[in-house]
Amino acid sequence: MANTMKTLDKIEKKKYIAEKTLELISKKGLANFTMEDVAVACNVSKGSLYNYFKNKNALIIAAFSALMEKMLSFFEEKISEPESDSLEKSAEIYTQIYSEILSSFPSGDLLRLLEILLNSTHDPSMMQTLTKTFKEYYNKILSNFEKIFKSKSSALMLQAMFDGLVIYKAFGVEISDEEIEENVRKIVLCLAK
Amino acid sequence: MANTMKTLDKIEKKKYIAEKTLELISKKGLANFTMEDVAVACNVSKGSLYNYFKNKNALIIAAFSALMEKMLSFFEEKISEPESDSLEKSAEIYTQIYSEILSSFPSGDLLRLLEILLNSTHDPSMMQTLTKTFKEYYNKILSNFEKIFKSKSSALMLQAMFDGLVIYKAFGVEISDEEIEENVRKIVLCLAK
Amino acid sequence: MANTMKTLDKIEKKKYIAEKTLELISKKGLANFTMEDVAVACNVSKGSLYNYFKNKNALIIAAFSALMEKMLSFFEEKISEPESDSLEKSAEIYTQIYSEILSSFPSGDLLRLLEILLNSTHDPSMMQTLTKTFKEYYNKILSNFEKIFKSKSSALMLQAMFDGLVIYKAFGVEISDEEIEENVRKIVLCLAK
Amino acid sequence: MANTMKTLDKIEKKKYIAEKTLELISKKGLANFTMEDVAVACNVSKGSLYNYFKNKNALIIAAFSALMEKMLSFFEEKISEPESDSLEKSAEIYTQIYSEILSSFPSGDLLRLLEILLNSTHDPSMMQTLTKTFKEYYNKILSNFEKIFKSKSSALMLQAMFDGLVIYKAFGVEISDEEIEENVRKIVLCLAK
DNA sequence: GATGAATGAGCGTTCATTCAT
DNA sequence: AATGAATGAACGCTCATTCAT
């Protein structure tokens, strides 16, 4: 533990720090974590951090990338190749996927994604960088769903709905899982048509 | 300007300050606006602010309420009474409403809403208060759409999709308005069935 | 309660405020009570306080006087005229008085007295005023004991010892009441000789 | 002066800062000295202070310890080994010691000790810490006198008297040194019997 | 490259005092 | 005389960043 980082090369160290930072952002919040926190978590001196990242924002950007990477892995793991023969059957499969995701998805990640993104809104250069990363990864995530719908817009709109629902859930709007599942089934079917 | 506030009573002043704060949060960000900023914007001393709000968080809560109020007004204004005779016709009407909203909606407001909400995530008591306000207003907004769908879950899911799309748009995901409109039409139709 | 002060004349009101202030100093500490606290405790506006006292220091001085008055009353009540015929007998009487006082004395008052006095140390004009009041009252208190000892210095030294013991007790120095009593008896006897 | 602290190690620096703080408390008062004052006095930035002390209270506690240390040194230096053969002789010796102490004692130190202690009265955790330190050192001081009296309570009561007299002197109660000396002689004699 | 003490600008909050009503 | 909103100076404390070692 004490020398976890000692054996890593510079790129690996950057990644290690970024991931620890992400954990801290999740635990304490973007506005509340400090460089000191990061240094302690990485068992490194505060000054050393600046050998890897120009400043705090650069560190946040790296943490954001780590987060997007994590989310992409999650989705790619969930979505195996569809290979459906009938429309109804594939609709059912996708409904299952969505429902499963909605219940098992670590919504904290999405919340953190949005927290970082939204706080960047007021710093143009920061926002530009994050937006670029965000688009890249989101397109990759969506491309998995596109295979199903044969339509990018359909995949995107269902994904948007999915994101919205996660937020609602997080902030206490009561939603019946059964009704959602039923509606998703309907929507998938009609969109795939 | 110099004595804008002089003629207002205490409740009006609170509202005035909350609205100015909301403007500042929009302009500078939740993490970056200061009590000093608010004081200057309101042409009032920093100390005076504390005659109206116990602390900065109380001010943020008030600004959040002002924001929700504003959003509610927006939606209530957009949604006129349905009065449809056929399913297809009403589907068309609602599609129009959604499309119009999506294009005219001041997405900054939704972004700000989420920014405030997400930053509260790490402060339980703050989050509890904001969540309460959020649910209250969102239920009111949704109730307008419920009239259309006769189903709360359908309204909610379309609203979730709407929110998600606003976020995507804000962060650079390209979406064709026509495709969205077409898909909304489909979804409304199949959900209303 | 709400109009306790309404029927009082100005001098009585000053006294009333001073006494409430003294209570607040005891409860919250000299460094921690605010003019706001006093106003609330007296059911009076903050501004009104300044019609009775020039500033906070003047209020503290008045509270100090109220405290000295209270202490004087306490001692005068305790010390009835001695009227002893033998030395041993009067020594016993005085020992009893001291012991009783030491166990029943509301040491908080003495602590408050010292708190106010010691904090004034760094403000010459304040200290001068308080010192004057202090001497006045302490001489009166001591004069009661002088009757017993026929010696001012003896009374004063026993009183000094008494004050010291109260402080020690307050700050956790363990003292056996029996030993103290025994020693006081010895000292009174030898000093009265 | 500019780099007085540069050559010291961390522990020495803490001590240096604590002592400077003690000076400031003596000069300006516990309620009036600021962290800024301390920083300037130590020729250090305000922020640096917080590398050595968690907060202002921690600094006050350290200053208090420094003060107690100083007082202990004073007493230990004054009290030489007794080595008396007759009661009268040793009584005389101790009387001399007390008188000398009473006239040479830097009463400001005792006043400061009490100022700090009394102001802590309203902050339980602070009081607990200071009380602990106070008892520790006072027991050490008293133990020196115990050797003389072979009685803890006698030593303690004379010490209490001594403290009381210092306070009285500070606040203008007139006392004749000769009478005090004479009385101390009597008391020592009768207590030692 | 690594360290961590030092910095200093900045922030939220408090509160005695004033003054228009 | 009474009010209480307004003031503004001050304070304790934080923290990203720097730099001598």
C-alpha cells in the first residue's frame, strides 16, 4: 500500500492518481475535495501531484476521463451482441437490458459525471475539454445500442430517457419499476418498427 | 437601481435577493459566486444579506426555489388545454408541444437546476431540503402532462427523455431535430394507446 | 413578561438591563454574549439598549456593579453580628461561617467577577472604572469580617485565601473539606490572638 | 529577526509561536489578540500558523502550557531546600520565601493564567484541556511547598492565599507588606505545628 | 523526481453601532 | 423613547500553488 505507486511508470501513475481523485470526488464532492486529500489518498506529497498534473483542473479532467472509461466498460459488458430473429424477441431483450441497467447501474457514477460536467459550465476552456471527452465516450456507448435499433436517434433518445430517470430516482421522484418496464417495452417496439 | 430595494417589504426583498442570486449562479457558477457578489448585485452590504438569509446555503435554497418557480411557469404557459377528439390528432398536438419546448426551452435553467441539485449530493441536510422542493415542483409540472397521457409514468418518462436530451444538447451531442420530432410522435402515439 | 419593563422608570430599567446582562455573561461568557442577546433577554430592541448605555462596555460595567451588589448582599446576610465572649468560641463561629460559605457560595459569581475584572486588564479606562467599583464593594465586604478580627489585614488575607480556594475548586484541584476546616480553625485562632 | 524561526525545527517553532502568542495575550488580552497579530509577531504568514496549530484554541492551549511552565520554573527557582532544625527557624525561612515571592512575582503571569482559565469556563472541551494542564502544573508547584509543611492542604491553602493576594493587589486593594509578612509568619507557625 | 513548509488571496460570517422612521 | 434594517470593518480559517532543499 505504502509504495503502491513506486513500481508504476509515469503514465500509470497519472492514471492511478486520476482514479483516486475520482473516488474522492464521489465521496466528498467536486467542490469539497482538496489537493491535500488526493495527496493523502495516493500516499504522495502534495507537491508531487504537480509533477503529474499542471493544476487541479487538469486533475479533474483526468478523473472525468477515468469516469467515462468506467461507464463505457459497464455498458459494453452489459450489452452483448443481440442476434435476434424477430422484432418482438429483440424488443424483449432490449427491454430486459434497460430494466436491468436501470436497477443495477451505479447511478452515483452518472450523477458524478453530471456534477463534473455541470460545474464546468462556467469555465469555457474546461467545458470545451470535458465536452470533447464526453461526446467521444457517449458516442461509443450509444453505438452499442445503435446496433439494436439500427437508428442512432432512437438509441440516443432512449439513453436520454434512461439518464433522466436515473436523475429523478436520485432526487426522490417515485417511479414504479413495473410501469417503466412496460413503457420501455412499448417504446422499444414502436421505435424499432 | 441604487434604491431598487428601498420600496420593497421584507418578503419581496428576500425574493429579489434570491433572484439576483440565481442570476449570479447562472453567470459564475454555484461554486464560484460569493456573498460579496450577491451584495454588490443587490446594491446592499454583505452584512445585510444575513438579515434575510441565515447563511449562504439558505440563500442557495431560496434561489433554487425561485428557479423551480420559473420553470413551472414556463411549462404551464406552454401547455394549453388539450381538447383533442382523435388519438392521432392529440398525438400530433403533444408532439408539437414537446418539439416547441425542446427548441425554446432555456436549457440553462435546467442545467442550473441540476448543477444545484448535484452539488447538494454531498450535504445530506441540504440535499433533503432541495429534494423536497424539487419533487413538489416536478410533480406540478408533470401533472400538466398527465392530463394528456392519463398516465403518470408515461408523462414522467417523456419528461425524463426531455431532460436527458437537453443535457446532451448542452454538451455537444449532435441530434437532428427532425428525427427527434419523428420519434417523439411515435412514442407519444404508442404510449397513449 | 412581555412588558416587564414598561412600568419601570429609566433608572430601574437600567438596573433591569444590567441584571439581565449579568445573567447572560454567566451563561454565555463575557466574550460570547452579544447586544442582540441582551435585547432579546430584555424584550427590547437592540437600538433601545443604546438609549440606556453608551456602548457595550458601559453595559458590562453596570453588570459588574450589579454583581458586586449581589455578592455584598450575600456576605452581609451570612455574617450576623458576632458577639462572642471567648476567643475560642468566636474562632469556632468564624470557622463555621467560612466553611459554610465555601460550600454554599455560588462560586460562579466569584468566577464571573474575576472574568470581567481580568478581561478589563487590557483596557486602562475600563480597568480603572471596574477597579474603583471592586475596591468599594470589597472594602464593604471585608469590613464585616474586620469586626471579627479587629484587624483589616487578617480579614483580607483570609478572604484572599477563600477566593483562591474557590478558584482551585472550580478548576479541579481536589481539596478535602475537613482539612480545610481544620486549618481555617487553626489560622483564625492564631490570627485573632 | 527576519529569520529567527528559520533555523528551528518543527517542535521548536511550535514553542516559539506559543511564546510569542503568550506575549500577545499579555499585551492585548485573550479576547483581543488575532491570528494576524501572531503571524506578524512571528514574522510568518497567517496560513503558516495553521501548519503548526489546528486552530486558535489549540494555539491558546499551547500558550497556556508555556505560561504554566514559566510559572513552575519561577517557583522551583525560588524554593531552595529547607534544611531547618527548629520550627521557629523554618517558619522564618518560609515566611521570607513567601514575602520575597509576593514582592518579586510577576503578577501579570498569574493574571494571565486566570484570564485564560476563566474565559475557557464557557467552552467545556477547552476548559477540560486547560484544567488538566493547570492541575498538573499546580500539583508540581505545590509539591515543593509540601516538603516544607509535610501537609498538602496547608501548602495549598497558603498558595490559595498567595493567589488571592496577588489579585487583590492587582485590582487596587491596599495591603501593607509588613502586616502581610507578620500574618504569614503566624500562619506558617500555627499550620506547621 | 519528491517533498512539505510557506504563502497570500480570498471567503463566509459576526456584531457593535448608527440612523431614518 | 423605540425600532430594527443597514452597515462595514474585522476575524478565523482554507487551500491551490510555489519553491528551496
